[in-house]
Amino acid sequence: MVEHTPSAKSKHGHAFIEMCKGRWREFRREPSAFFFVLFMPLLWMAILGFAFSGNRLETYGLGWPKSSGALDPLVSQVHDSLSKNPQVRLIEGDSESLNTALLRGDILLIVHPDVAGKPWTYSFDPANREASRARVVIDDLAQMAAGRQDILRTQDEAINVPGTRYIDFLVPGLVALSIMTSSLFGIGATIVVNRRENLLKRYLVTPMQPTAYILSHVVGRFFILAVELAAILIGGLAMFKFQVHGNIFSFIAFAMLGAAAFTAIAILCGSRTSNMAVMNGMTNLISVPMMIVAGVWFARTNFPTWIAGPARLLPLTALVDGLRRIALEGATLATVASEATVLIVYLVLAIIASRKLFKWY
């Protein structure tokens, strides 16, 4: 009777499959992983989406000194008009209380009405963009209340342009942020813990090829990516009717490229240390600056050029821009080639560096 023993190739393949299953079990059995991958992006989406999206009028806090121009019919007319306008939150008080309200952000500017022929004066901080915008809007409302006649006849036409809401801007950024954080803090931490508990050393004496362990993290990362994308996109559709206007498969493919790049970076970060404090410090040092300057929460145009320019070369920036262009502009993978190139460069360099630096014990 001839015994058929499994070939080395089949043993290696079986080991790789088991390692991939292990990656999924690690994720499924860790409550904190589920929280940060599933619920944290949805929580951010709900808080910021409901706060900055919707059909509500933008309102401006206006400070009005008590008894200011009370006997002047024109001042009273403007006061009554502003107090009834839904865009104005009129707060009256003495000088001290209004200055306190200004410091607290309850009001954006203080108006000093025309008294004894003096000009109306608006007190505000011109470095505050919202206060500058409020000054223009409130002055326009005051001028109309005072009887201004516009030379040009104008009218407003409401249009609905898909993809222009803040939530449309936010969702692709949240997808990119979730990919980065779950990769750096999930995969990197797993490798460090495996090394600290001598599991990596034990893996080396099994039939498993060392590359199978690394590849299992990449495949396992794609399992988690599927959960992330489903949670964020379904949540965005349910709460805010968010839709990807480009090809959904291009969106998924670009997200997979980003996940692969950050997985390689996470493996590089965890390639030598067995100290979780060192690993957490390293990942925070990488992720927090990128989280701020990559355009996740707001456009990078808010930063000076010397920050916004170099930020384009960061992997999170490339991932955010690529996902946002596909989702909002309907871009194809060919048209986001520059962003894809940045991610591929980080992917290749991190893989090369990891092969040289990775320590199994």
C-alpha cells in the first residue's frame, strides 16, 4: 500500500490559508477593533454630517448695545428688521457682556449704530473668516432694512449640484482615514505582540513560509477593508443619501491600493520592535500630522502653500484625493494616476525596507 504524503507546496498553501483565517479571527474577536473600524467612522460621520450639512440657513451672532439709538426711528427700524431675520441671532447687552459673548463665540461682531451723524461701526476680528463673512451679510441686511434701493435687479435660483455638500466631501476622507488608522494601529500592533510573545519565532519552525505570514496580513487587511467600506458607504447612504458618482469598482480598487500601501507601512513600523509603547508612539507620529494636513476634514487650501504643497506627497493625501475625485468627480483610475503613483511608491519602498529590517525574534 502506497501512502500519499502532502507535498511541500500543498503544506505551504494550507499554512497560508490558515494564517489568513487567523487574521480574520483576530479582528472578529477583538471588540476594540470592531469599534474603531465600524462605529468610529459612523460616529464621526453622524456628528459632522448633521452639524455641517442640511438645508438650514447659516446664522450669525450679532451684538447690539442696549439703548443704542433707541430714539432714532431709522435705528429702531433696522434693529427690528435684524431681530426678526432668521439669519441673525441678535444679542443685546452692555459693553462688558457683549465683549464676553464675543470671546465665547456667541456673537461674531458688535454693531454700533449711527448716533449723532456718526458712521455705523462694526467691531470684529478680520482674521476670523466667519466674522468677516458675517459683517458682509449683516451690513447687507441692515442696508436693505434702512431702505436701500439696489440699481441692479437680481433674483436667486436654487440649484441642486450632487457632491457639493460637506458630507460628500467628508465621506471619502473618512474612508481614507479609517484605512490608515486600522492598518497602522491594527496590523503593526499585531506584529509587535506576536514578536513579544515569541509567536514569530515559533512560526519559523513550522512548514509555513515566512512570506506567507506577511501576505496573510495583506489578505486579512482586505477582509477588514470590505467591512470598512460597507459600513461607511451604507451608513452614508442611509443617513445622508451619499453616493459614489464614479465607478464603484474604481473606488474599491483605489481603496485596496491604499490599504496595501498602509499595510506595508504598518509592517515596516512593526518590523523590529517588541515594545508596544514604541509602536504606539511611532504610529501616532506618522498618523496624527497626516490626519491634520491631508485634507480629511477640510480642504488643504486652508493651509499656507509651504504646508499644502509638500502635503500632496503624503500617502494619506494621495488616498484622500484619489477617493474624493472618483466619488465626487466621477474620475477613472487613469485620471487618478498621479495619486496612485504616490501610493505605489510608498508600497514598494515599505516592502523593500521591511524585507531588510524585519526581525522574527
